[in-house]
Amino acid sequence: MSAPVLDHLILAGSALFDARRQPSIARLTVHPLPGGSAPDPQALAELLAEAWPAEAGPIALNLTSEAWLRALLDWLEHAGVQQHWLVELPAFMLADGATTDRLATLSSQGQGLVLKGRPLAPLAPEQLRSFKLAVIDVDEERRVPGEASTTVPTRSLPFAQSGVNTPAEASAAFKRGATAVLGWPLGDPPAGGTARRDFPGAVSTVAELMQRLDREEPVGRLDEVLRRDPALAFRLIRYINSPGFGLSVEITSFQHAIMVLGYQRLKRWLALLLTSTVDSPDLQPMMHLALRRGLMMEELARLQGDETLRNEAFICGVFSLLDRMLGQPFAHLLAKLPVPERVALALLDGAGAHAPGLALAQAVEAGLPYDIEAAMESLMLTPGEYNEAVLKALAAARQLQS
């Protein structure tokens, strides 16, 4: 997946979540590096063909450089449209009549286009017909649920809401008719004074399995624990047999999984299984984000060539939102969940070997180039190494969630 174009840009990944709280559209933001080379949309297209092929579903492309965006439009006109791409266009570009005409042509050929931001003046119906979706920031929103207005025209284009900071704002966006929200608000972590409470049944089962794995108990005793929850056992086997796991044989039972994987590798998949036991719809997006964090941190750790560090990094990323999912501070959670010392240090204090990788995974979600560059520097990564890790994590997440 390595390519020269990766040395001249900064990638960031997120998703659009629909009203069912499911990731409906992946989103890739492309920032140019200052002083970088001329845009190469052909190289970017080749990378996406591997990381996000057409059968993976729609992906929104947010190119933050106008020059890169215009070069991409040129390439699409000559190379042919990519129907599973949703190319985002800032509203200000529609002031140019020539751009409006070429967008209408691309749209008529099947190219998906997204209007980003609210235009200063209402668009003509023929201009709106070029777009499949609009992305409107919540600060620019003029519509209130349940209130009619004679001054605000009815929105005729499906829209996604950006800038949402709380679950309540996300719910309000859906009530306004939004088809999706961009990213998912995490909210504040539980306070230190939060009362302890019992884990849900499935969480307790996974926690017990992790503890027994940590003690390297006999396989038979581990299997007895999992038999208490057949649905959980099925889900674990499904995860392990997913394409993202990359095994050459099909796993048929928990005992078989232990024989093939060993105790330490199996712990990472129990960590992922733990997040999937959360039932609240508003918390389901966090499982998606936690998985993306884990895969991103694993790819970053892969560069160091230490398999133990890689497995720990994956667990750290997956567990990094567990406090919000279960409503308890990490100080309470980690008393019941066995994690490596370096993982605990990152989750509790933001320190240690895994803290820089976690900071970078969080910066990728926010999509802020300066934060990403700062985190890259702390890990002594080149842009090419970092961008390759982003694309590999994107592809792995797609395979695991397919």
C-alpha cells in the first residue's frame, strides 16, 4: 500500500452515523502537507481501490485543498466516475458557473457529490440536483424541530449534521430530519465519584474469561465459562473467522481457537468482544470508534516489530472508550479487567509506551492536521508511515465489520 503520494499528505478518518447509530458512510479527509508536491489523484485513487473498493460501500472524500479537489474533478472527467465515492464540495465553489456546469455533468454520469456548508444564497434547483447530500454544521442550523418558519425555506436536499458535540445534539439533528451525523459525540468520561455498579451479564462473562486467560487456566475451564452464554460464544467465533483476522483455517470452537491462537492473541479478541456487549443504541457508535482506535494503534505498533506490543496496543485502543460505554471510571473498571501494565498506565494516566499511539488515534478521529502532525512527531513517524497505517486500519475495520 506504500506509495510516494503518501509522503505529501495527511489522512484522517471518520464516519457518518445514521439514525440507527450505525456507520452508514465512511469518510476520509485528505490534508496536503505544506510545500508538498503537485496533487496526484490517480495515485490516491489506486490507494483507495485497495483500502476501500466499490463493494465496501460509499466513502466520502473530504479534500481540504481546493487545488487537490479541482485536480480530482479533472481526473474524474477523464478517467471516469467512481460511483461509490461521495466527493465533498465546499459551498463557495458553486459561485463559479464553470464549476457548477462540470458538477452537473459529473452528477449526470453517476458521480456522487456532497455539498459542504450552507451557501450564502439559496441554490437554484438545477444546482441542488447535482448533489446527493449536504453537510451542514450545527452552528449554521436555522431549523428547530416542531417549529414552522416562513423565513427559512424547506430543505429539499438530504443532509448530515456536523459539529455535533453531545448525544442530545445528535438526537436533535435526527429530529430535524438529518439522515446522519458526522462523527459521534463521545461526551465526558465518568467522574471519579461515580458509584460502582455490577457489570451486565455478558460483560461479566468476558471479564471472567480474560481473568482466566491471564492465569492460563486449562482449556476445559475456559470453555465451561463460555458455554454459559451461547450467543456470546457464537459472536466470538464469528469475529475470529472474519476476513480481518487473516486465518487460513476456520475456527470451529473456543477450544480450537485457543489451540490455533494461544492465550495472548485470544485476549485481544475478547477485548473487542467486550465492547460489543453494550446494548444502548447511543453507545453503539463507540464500539465502531473503539475498534478503529485499536486497529490504528496496532498498525502503529507494528512498525516497532514487537508482537506483544502490538497486541497490547490493540487492547488499549479498544478499551479506550470502555469507561464511557459502561459508565464507570477506568479506576473502577481496571480493578475487574486484567490488562497489561502499559495499557493500564495509558488509560489511567495518559502515560507510558501506549500513550502517544492513543493520542494519535484520537487525533485521527478529530481530523485536525496540526494535532496529527504533533502526535506523529512524538512517535517519530514519517508522513508515509503514518498514512499507510491509517489506510491499513481503514481496510481492516471494513473487513471486520463486513
